[in-house]
Amino acid sequence: MQTEKMKNFDDIRPLYDSEVPSVIQSLVNDPYFRRATEPLIRPLTWEMFSRSMMACRTIFDFQRSIIHPFMKQLIAKTTSELSCVGFEKYNDGSSHLYISNHRDIVLDAAFLNILLFDRGTDTCEIAIGDNLLIYRWITDLVRLNKSFIVKRGVSVREMLDTSRHLSEYIFDTIANRRQSVWIAQREGRAKDSDDKTQTSLLKMLTLHNSAKPSEALRSLDIVPLAITYEFDPCDYLKAKEYQLKRDNPEYRKSQADDIENMRTGIMGYKGRVSFSFGNRINDTLSQIDPETGRSEVLEIAREAIDREIYRNYVFFPINYVAYDLMEKSNTFSAHYTDKDRQFFENYIAGQIAKIEIPGKDHAFLREKLVEMYGNTVKNFVSVT
């Protein structure tokens, strides 16, 4: 039943089970949803797929009957392996805030929920920025899949109230409704894979109990999560964006660019994908003196999250090759062969060949692509 408290979150929350049938009806009748979905569901026909959609009466039905089989098919086509390390520490029915590095617009959270689902654990709610909700059908679809909305396009004057509202929702979800939540460590992807938790994110998370920031963070039971893709299908799009921004500081991605990134990330080959759960940071937070100021608390929390993400990366030969190319060293030469190095060089050249922009700067694009695969090792080295 919808409580008065939950009504306060109607503007950002996922759907209730009672809302599922009408939203699915709307989706099935939406020609834009059909156009986007039909190529992805083959060999199913639209009629078969829409019947399966209409049979769903709850969020769980939708995730079990629609999302899970689609994602398993996608995983089989676009990855060679999806693995999970360290989850057994959290498979006790308790609720957490998973904070991870951010590689893919759609799949970071989608893969996490498949891993949870396959382990018989309740899926988590997903934070998604409203800048990605380009069409009504996308909004309906993500809210069906347990996503709540992070409002980004608000004025400076509205920002504090919006952030407090979000903080209260996340706290209520974890502490009162006992539902885990996933959120990225920063707004937008770290396009060079130099993963750093934004202090502004942690500040937002404390606003439900702003007078006691350390206590506010402890109440969320934060678990850092390291996500590694062997290959990032969007790497060349990210490199392209770097040059466009370098050449024109006013450059901004369009909605079409966002859609291209989402489509490429979903359908492109990712090789081996790993999710590694780090240690919760509550032990670190509990050692903070109660008189410590907010800024210092946030910095301690940020460093703890980053440290856990860095030390839990999973590396592949191309990451070690990239690091040695970046550093002009042979530090990790024992972890790859000459064949691995040549493969990576050929891979980078092939990705650069996909980029079509005026004044294409091959050396700059190569540098950025190498950084995307080497910076994770660089960050690992920094904490070990």
C-alpha cells in the first residue's frame, strides 16, 4: 500500500506493482517503443513479445519474464564471461548502497541486477539521471525496472531541495524499505577510466541527516563495487568526444549522441566482464571523531570508496599493456606476451579508424584510448 511518506517521492520513485499493467499497455501501444525494441527481441515476433509484456502484473513479473531473458541473451552475444567476486559477504538479506565506478550508461546496473537475480537475491533500485530520459517510453521502461530519477536539469536555487529530496528517498529505501540501491560514483561516465568518487555525491547522501554526516553515511551501509569490462564498445566514441571538446570547449553531446552511446554500449562486444564487491566502508566511518567537520568526513569517505574500487579491479592483458605504454615502462611485462601487445596495438588502430571527425588527431586519439585501458592499473598501483 502507498503510504503518505512514499507519496512525497512520487516525482522520482520507480513504479508500484499496481501501476504496472497500465504502463505496460502504454508501452505496447507506443510505436517508438516498438521501433526501438523490435530489432532487439529477434527471433521473437512483436506479437509474441507484447503478449509476454501484457502478462506481467508486477515489477518482479517484468524483471523475470522480460528483462532477465533479454539480458541473458545479450550477455551470451556480447560477452565471453560475466563474473562476480565477493558477493557472498552481502548475501544475507540486508540492504546496502552499492557505489561503483561508471563504464556503461545502461549496462553497469543491468548486469548487477542479473547477477543478483541469478543468485536468488532481490534486485536493487537504480539511480538514473533525467538527462537520459529522452522519450516517454524510456522513462516508463526504466521505472518498470526499479529505477528512480536523479534530477539534473534544475536551477542552482532548486538544487539543495532537490538533493535533499533524493537523499531522503535513498535513505528511506535502504533503511526503512530494506531495499538495496545502486548509484554511480560520479555524474556521467569516467571517459578515461580514471575513476574518482565525486564529493558532491557524498554530500547529497548526507542531507537526510546533515548535522551528522558520518552517521548519515553509516546508515546507508555503503559497499564499493569495482566494474571491469575487458573491452569498452564505446571507447572510440569517448575518444571522439575528447577531441571534439578539445577543439571546441563549447561542444556538448546531443540526444542523438546519447542514443548512439546507449545502443553501442548495449550491443557492442565487451569480452570478459567482472563485478567485484569491496569491503563496506562503515568500519572506516565508525572511527571518525564525532567532532570532525563535514568536509573532512566526506574526504575520508571518498578515499575509502576509491581505495576499495581500485584494489578490486580485475585486469586483463590489455590493461597491463596499456599501463606500460602510458608509463613507457616494462613494469607489468610478465603479465602479457608480445602477441598481447600487438593485439592491443591493432585493436586501438581499429577503433581509431571508426572515428570520423574534421582534423582527426590520430596521436591524441591513441593517447586517450590507451589511457582508458591503463588508468585502472595506474589507480591500482596508487593504493598498493
